[in-house]
Amino acid sequence: MHDGSIATLREVIEHYARGGSLTESGINAGDGRLSPLKSGLIQGFDATDEEIDAVIAFLESLTDEEFITSPKFSNPFEE
């Protein structure tokens, strides 16, 4: 995600489906579902592998490779 802690779309969806992170080791070890700092908006949900695959396919269909690789759009401060 924004801090590099989640590398793939599948992991992001699984994170939200679980209702928080599960960190096995290190200084942040613990069950994020139980954190008093967790947003109440993250409730968790059930999703099959097929449903997660469908969401990933949809999100990937929104990517415009031509747009994101065009030099024309690479620097908003150049004319």
C-alpha cells in the first residue's frame, strides 16, 4: 500500500477482507483487527478466491498503459 507494506492487489483485498493486518513478528507484531487505532470503517468481509480474482481483473482493466507511459503526461510542470 502507500508505505510498501502490501505489495499486490490480492494482498490489499485480503487485508480489507480480514479486517486488518496480521503481523507475525517484529515491533509491530499483532492482530490489527484488535487495534484501538484501527478505523471503524474497516469491518472485514467474506470473499472467495473467484470474487477476489474478479475484483483484481476489474481493477486491472482500468489501467491505461499508453497513458501511464506517455512522456506527454510524465511531468505536469513541463509544457
